Amino acid sequence: MHFTKYNGLGNDFIFLDGAEALAVKDPAALAVRLCNRRTGIGADGLILLLPSQTADIQMRIINSDGSEAEMCGNASRCVPLHLLSHGLTQKKNIVIETLAGPIRTEVLDIAKGWVRVDMGVPQTVRGKIPMTGDPQAATVNVAVRIGSTEHVGTGVSMGNPHFVLRVENAQTAPVAELGPLIETSAAFPQKTNVEFVQVLDSNTVRMRVWERGAGITQACGTGACATAVACILNQWTGPRVQVKLDGGELLIEWPDRKSIFMTGPAHRVFEGDILL
């Protein structure tokens, strides 16, 4: 089986396309096997690129634990670079079909791997995250109880669920301890990604992430967008936010509180064949 390995700020993926992707019968089992960093190729997720009747390409995202994600911002930056570098398109504006809806991408600099992505319109009501409770209730500054402690944060849907917590120091925040407890909290029927955010100034934040289905990762594109939404709605920053992640930086822009835009790099790491 031929594969290509990509990363977006250290958030890494195994790409399968064409006949290889179409031949996959059990994506969950294959993802668990290939993403294992000791016995497989190693990655945060498996990306299947498939034909689409509504877009240029369909992207399925299978996390390293076998669960399927609705959307992945870092992978969405890798997709147009993959299509261009493999001669599958000549277009620099690619529309990707995802479970979260169509995602529009624009390659700004193919040599440097810079891609801008229209990530769609964020949602901040309980029914859209989803969170338990009144489906029309806003999710800005809501409490999630873990044991005897309430953790106040902002719920955001970027087509997938996020819960954004403000912390004094992102580097020392209990990401590995608190992340999985909030991820699996009963408040989130479909689980959630968890962002730990330190506001550095009115335009810059430091964020670390616990990703649903993958654990701690170097970066999360949808998480960076959710972080910017939380910061803007809470008036911690302006509408243009530089998000510093473990793997690098993303520029997030939410100019009119409609579509939110993510700009950042993605890179092909290597490609090869693996025996199954």
C-alpha cells in the first residue's frame, strides 16, 4: 500500500488516495495499525482522499484511535498541496468535502507550503457543539464539572466540538490530566477537543491542545480557530489572532464574525509503501 506522510505544524497524517483509499474496508482498524508510532508508520490520523460529487475531493479523517472526525484544519492545508504535488490538479483553489461541510482552500505559496483555509462559520450554542442542556443556550463562559471542580470555558463548534479554557500558563497547564476528563465528560455527548489558552497580548495567544481521539498533539487547526473565537467573544483579543502552538504558529482571522480564516504551513514529510 502506497502512502504519503504530511504534517501541519507537527500534527501529522498518513494520506491514502485513489485506488488505495477506495480499497480500504475497515478505516478504523487500518488507522489504529498505521498510526502506531512503534509498530506502524506513526501519525495523529489517517486521511482518505476519495472522489466527491459536490467538491474537488472528499476527505475522511480517521483519528489514531480509530474514531472518525468531522473536520481537521491542519489536514485541510495538506490536501491541496498533495493534489498539486502529485499532479492530481492544477488548481490552487480547492474545495474539500468533509463531514462538517465544504471547506475552501487557497494555496498562497506552494514552495513554502502556505495555505489559507475558509473554515466556515463557528457555532456557539449548546445544540451545535453539542453540549447537554438547552440547545439554543449560548456556550460562552459555561461551566463543566469534573469531580467537585467546575471548569469555566467556551464551547465552540468548528464542525467538530471544542471547549476552550483560559489558563495563566499554557506550558504548565494540566493538559494530559484534565484534557481527557473534559473530553469524555457527560456534558459532551460526542466528546470534545480541549484547548488550554494563555493570552499574551491583544493579538497573540499561546495554546496547547488535547485532541479528541488523539490526545496531546503539536497543533490543531480547528482548535486554533475555536481558540480565536473564544478570545474574540470574551474580548481578550481583536479579530486577528496569532496562535502559538507546540508545533508553530497559525494566523486566525474572524473579520466579520461570519466565516473564520486560517493561514499556515503544511509539508510533505515522505512517502513509501507498507505491507499489510
